[in-house]
Amino acid sequence: MDNNDNLEARSSARPNTFTGVILRFVTSAIILAITAFFTPGFSISNIWALALAAVVLTAIDYLITRFTGLHASAFGKGIVGFVLAVAVLYVTQYFVAGYTISWIASIIGALIYGVVDYFIPDTNN
């Protein structure tokens, strides 16, 4: 196997990062829309607020994971992940106009978000 074959094998084994980010953004937005629909006290006013909320949620989760090693997932990391998911859902309203949620709704929303996220396949293995 020469250098070119080796390089092609390595590049084809790596997933396309941009495609993975876009897929995760779309799935996050869908999960967030489903969660807002089924959670009383949680509303997202339009598609732009939904898109921005998905970006903000992903960014906050990334920062938390980067600095603490914990993932804000309702089912992924037990009670700590659930509390982080509640806090992230609640705090997002301060960054996104058209996104409103109460504390109780963020608790219910974290449960719904976790259940829906569990059943939608994750692209980041």
C-alpha cells in the first residue's frame, strides 16, 4: 500500500465534520420543536427562534462538556446530566428572543427532550 492509498483510506474513514455538524443541528432543532410542542409553559415563537435556540443549546452544551467533561443530557449522565439539561433549557431563554420557558416547563421539557433524543439516532458515535 503506497502513501496515496493510505491517505485515501484515512480520509474515507473520517466522517465529514461539516456534514456531522449540520446533521446534529437539524436533529437538535427537530427534537427542540417536538419538546416545545408537547411541553406546557414552553414556547418558541418562530422558525428563526427555533434555529437560534438550537445553536445556543448546542453551544452551551459544548462549553459545559469542554470545561467540565459533563454532557447535558437528560438520560445520558444520570441526575447531573438531567439537572444540566434543565438548566440549559432554562438559561437559553436569556439568549434567544421568542423562546420562553418556566422552571417547571424546563423540568418537563428535559424529560421529553431526553426521551425524544434517545429514540432519534445520534450521528456522533
